[in-house]
Amino acid sequence: MELPKYRKKAAVTSPTGTQAVDRAAQLLIEVARHRDPVTFTELITASGLAKSTTSRLLAALERNGLVRRDLTGRFSPGEVFVSYAWRGGAEADLVSVAQPVLAALGEETGETVNLGVARDGGLVEQIAQVDSKYLIGGTNWVGLRVPLHCAALGKALIAFGGAELPGGHLEQRTDRTVTSRAALADELTAVRERGYAVTVEELEPGLVAVAAPVFADGGIVIGALSVSGPASRLTTAVIPAAASNCMAAARSLSVLLGHDQPARGVQHAALAS
Amino acid sequence: MELPKYRKKAAVTSPTGTQAVDRAAQLLIEVARHRDPVTFTELITASGLAKSTTSRLLAALERNGLVRRDLTGRFSPGEVFVSYAWRGGAEADLVSVAQPVLAALGEETGETVNLGVARDGGLVEQIAQVDSKYLIGGTNWVGLRVPLHCAALGKALIAFGGAELPGGHLEQRTDRTVTSRAALADELTAVRERGYAVTVEELEPGLVAVAAPVFADGGIVIGALSVSGPASRLTTAVIPAAASNCMAAARSLSVLLGHDQPARGVQHAALAS
DNA sequence: TTGGTAGTTCCATACTACGGAACCTTGTTC
DNA sequence: GAACAAGGTTCCGTAGTATGGAACTACCAA
């Protein structure tokens, strides 16, 4: 009886002519995705590859600075990742990754759409925007920073752990701004239950907004997506619909960023069956 | 006359059994290294690969979320990078990338060695440390944040554009702290010329330190490396030697992070000759 | 010493990645 | 608006690179 030198695979593996690259990419993603260093054995089981193949591919990745092994032989993202992250290019890239999602949400709701991220000092900054289709709508808010507690974006961030409410006085922006920490805590609980945050004239009279959190790999909240408009259009009757669109968009963006994406690549998914 | 189907290469290409992965890694690094999106053609010339091969490899990288193409077809780092950068894992990874360099510098000088990065509010935080070999030396400073203007790490950061001096009053920590902006500006010019910063009892009486900047890809300053000790040991006579060691270590770390590294991978370097 | 675990190297094999050419798409020039 | 150019993708037969099993090394524990 002869043993086949190559195991025949049941599932068709990528007919794209890039098997090795796909496999290496999967290994790299597996390393980049985890918060803690990953062991060689974990990578073998995660990828389903042969020891020798995994060893060879990882050596190639390491040689190129894409992964790094610590003293115990475990793998972490390499210098290329570290260097990229420190360079600060990620914010610009986040904006461009998000742009299509914002555009779609703007199309659906017709209102001003913003992507916000937490900043030091209890602020949230809008880093991308799609303008309202109406004549009355938001001006350009990109670069604008507002307190977390009176913005929908800010509430969404705090509620899901993407920002922390600073100590001290909570500024009373309008007569509807929530400045009691107890009331705010109750509201944040509601935000977590609903999945979205609302502000009704708490930041500026006549301004209503809803916002939902955006997650990256590993469930970390990196920002929030908001829909804002005048109180005359965003009435209590239409807020739920806008919020629903907003949450769906936030979820899409999260998936784009690798959150809860079951199998990112092409091959090996079938092998698990 | 027959045309060879495969072009014979003069230089031996990676005898490691990972040609495709190495090539893909080079393309990925080329994309991650640049601040601005890179075009397909630029990648072809940079890699020296055939159009078809480049197209296939880039498609594989894109499919796996490692690169992304914008509307004009140019390439940026993909969601995997964006997600990694936002997760904040880069700081821990920087510490572990830097650890061997710090250890070597500590071995050479015998003094306390620190890696510092800029924080909001005109502060510098020490994120990694190697302790002095002497009984009198620095305590554990990891996590400690001090004003930029009176720390060697801070001066090195400001001088090379890695941090900005905040407006307002410059705190007088000791009677030797430089609090005049004009005097500080002069000193920063000297730092740029020398390549390293010095503080002599400007942060705490009896404490002397030298520091040199650490660069990442593209010349961005991401942190600084310092050597600190008591004024009794770090006298004006030995400061230049310590500074020289410190600068060499900072340069090593910069190279590790991809700064000015002529050819990171294995192949293609030979093709340029 | 023996056994076990973790990972690397070797090797013949055969399948995957190769590059040239054809082809497609988009934008530009008369 | 036809012809051209530039940028990029798909196709294809071929060859040489990636493959996985086995042998091997290194380290640790009992």
C-alpha cells in the first residue's frame, strides 16, 4: 500500500494561485489578532497546517519583520506593526476604511453622519463626516471636540468602555444637559441595553443625535458612529429608525475591522467541518 | 530561437522555500512603510516583480485584509493594521522590541536606562527600564510622568519633533531647571547638533541624565532612550561616553523599527546591484 | 536513562506560483 | 468619437518552489 505524498484535500483550496501567501497571511492575522503572544502549537492548530509548513512560513514572516518571537518562542506582531502603530497613520486609515460605511448611513438617513473617537480630557473628537442632504443640517464638525457626557458619540463610547468619564464638574451645556452622575449612570445602562445612545438638545438647543459603538478585533471599542439632525426632523417617532440604521452601520464597520468575523480568509474554514 | 518561459535570475533567490511569502511580505512592508497610499506601479518598480505576479500577490493580501485599495486603486495598510493600532497593543510590543536594546545599554553603562514616550499635557512617561548595577541608582520609574522641559527624555523628544512644549508656565523643579523659553530653545538647538540631550540636576537635585531620540519608519520620533545616574558618577567627564552609548542604542532600536534600513528582506536587494 | 514535548531540517514529489501575452478598462488626445 | 496610452487583470503551459512526512535536534521532567 502506498501512502500519498500529498494529502488530497476534500475542499478546493484557493484556486487563485496564492496558497502559500494565503496561509502565511492567516498565520499573521492570527498573531496580530491576539492580545497576548501566541505559541507555535496554537498556530498549528489554528491553521491546520503541517508543522514543517508552519515553521517555514513563520520563519519567513519573522525574517521580514512581520512577526517577532520572544524568549519563550511565542509570537507577537513584529516591528512593521509596531512602527506603523506609532506612526499614527492608523487614524487616517480608519477614516478611509470607514468612509463607505458613513456614506451609506448618510444615504439611508439623509442626516449628518459622524465618526468620533475618544480624546484625552473627557472629550470626543469627530474625525470623519458625511453631510446632511437637507439644507438645514450640521456644519462641518471634523476636528471638533466636545465633552463626552453631553454628546451621543460620547455616551456611546463611555457606555461600552471606549472612554472614561473624567472626574470633576460635568459642564451644563444646555438646560437639558445631564450633569448628575447618577442620572448619567442610569442612562448609560439604558444605552447598553438598547445598543445606542441618544442626546436630545443636551449639547446645543435644537440638536438631536443618536450614536452606536464601533468595535475592533477583540471587542475593544475604538470609536462611535452618530446620526445628527435638528429636533424638528429627528423626532421621538423617527429616532428608533435612525438608531437602527446607525447600529447596523456601526456593526458593518466593526466587521470590517475584524470584530467577530468568523473566518477572514479563504481556505481552512472548510477543513474545520 | 526560443524564449525562456522563466527568466533565469542572476542572484539566488531565497533558498528557504518561501519565495512567494517573502515577495508578498516585501510588498506589504512597502505599503505599511509609506505614509501615503502607494500605487500599483510603484509597487512593481519597488519589488521588481512581474505585473501579473504583483497583481496576484496584492489580491491575496487584500483578500486577507492586510492591505486595502482606495477608489483610485492605491494601496494602504488594511484592517488588520488599523485594528492592531487602535487596540493599543503597540506599546507593549514596543517595550518588548526595545528590551534587548535597553539591556545592552544598561550592561555598557551600568546606569539606569529608560525608554520614554510623549504623553498629552507636555509630559514624558517612562515605559520601560533597566536598573542600575550600582547600589545607588534610579528607583522604578516605569509609569512615571515628568514635564518635558526638565527631563533629558523630554528634551530629546522636543528637539527632534517627537513632542511639543506646551504653552504656559514652565515649572521650576530645581534651582537649575531651565524655565526660560529662549534658553530652552538654544539648548534644543544644541541637542539637535550633538544628537543627544543632557539634564544636570534640572529635574531633581543630584540626578543627571542623557537621552537620544528613537525613530520609526519615515523618520518620525516615537520615543527616546535615556541613561540616568547620580551626579557623583555621571560627571561632565563621563557624560560624552554615556551619551555616545545612548545614541548608539537609540540608533539600533530605530533600525529595528525600520528606520533607514536599506533592505529589510532577503531577496531583491541583490537585483539592485 | 528514558520518555515526552517543541520545533527545525531534509528530501523526493507534484502542485502551485511563475511570467509572457492577450485582454480589459479607463482616461486622454486629436 | 476614434485612436491611443496607461494601468491593471486574466489566461495558460511550464518549471521550479512549496509541500508534508520522517528524521533529527534540543530541552525538560521524572
